[in-house]
Amino acid sequence: RDAKTPDAIVRSVDVWFVVRADLDKLDPVPLITSAEGKVVDVANMRFEQRLLTEEELKARNLDARLAGDAPHWFVHLKSRLLGRIGFEAVDEAAASRGDSSMVIAARVSPAFNEPGEPSNHWRNLADESPKQPFQGGVSYAKITKLHEPAGALFVEIHAAFAEPEAWFRGAPILRSKFSLVAQDQIRRLRRELLKERAE
């Protein structure tokens, strides 16, 4: 779904799928750390992510914790979109769980809107224009244990982000790639879960 604002289009995405895994053994921390430094190339787009260091967090008066029942962390995202847009943002994320579900929520952290590195910004790669501020985005994933079939988890992901009008002049070029990216990431998640079960 799309919603227009004066200088951006808010793109909303909803994804649902089922995986086989044990919710009690599902820990977001290994999934986060296993993705550290990995590069994903899909649909003419490139994504890299890494956890922020303690020094980078201290520079913004922030802290993170990956231990305990409610982990909280910051991830630096770096992307190239269709060879035209260079995009960077820092996501602040947290996880919580109940008896039958787990939620992981994230937002582009406003603490990184200020100058410095890393920061929330984008630029046109064709003309090497100056950095422009990125307005942000939010997302959450809920993983729920199903009664039937046994051993199945229902995963729902809801996300929205502000796509600047200047990226593609309002054309739904990026939106057309969402299903390809989602399919790629679902396959990767299933492979990771199968690997964990085998171990």
C-alpha cells in the first residue's frame, strides 16, 4: 500500500508465511549475529548490515544488550538500490516473547539523523549528489506457535518506510521488487532454521 506526503511516498508491505521450528529454541540473537557482515544481492539491489560497535553507540549516548530475555540492538544498513540510489540507515531493534509468540520490532533510529558516521541518509549515485536525510521506516515481525500442524510457526511481517519522491519520481519501481526480496529472505531464513535443527 502507498500513501503520499508532500515530499515522499510511504510504502507499506505485509508478508505472511509458515516455517517449521521450535519457538522455545528460537533465539533472535544468533540470527542477528549470523547475519553480521553478510552481503545480500537480489533483484539488482545490494544490502549489507552490521551491528554497531560500543564506541559508535557511546558517541550518540546509546547502549545495546544482546543478552537476557529482552535483547535490544542497533544495526547499520547499507544498500544500493537498482544501481541508482545509495542508502544508509541505523535500525534500532528489540525483541520480546510470551508463551506462544515472539515479536521483533525495529525503527530507523532518529538518534542517527544528526551529522556523523554512521547516519541516516541517501544519495543519487549517478551524479554523486550530496547526502540527503532519510525520513525513516518502521517494522515488526511476530512469530506465533500454531496448534496445527504441530511444529509449525506462523510468521507475519509488517513494514513501512518513506521513499523520497526524488528516488524514482513516484514510480512504483522499488515496490515491484518487494516480492523478490521477500522470497529470497524467506528462503534464507528457512535454510538457517534447517541448519540449526540439524545441529
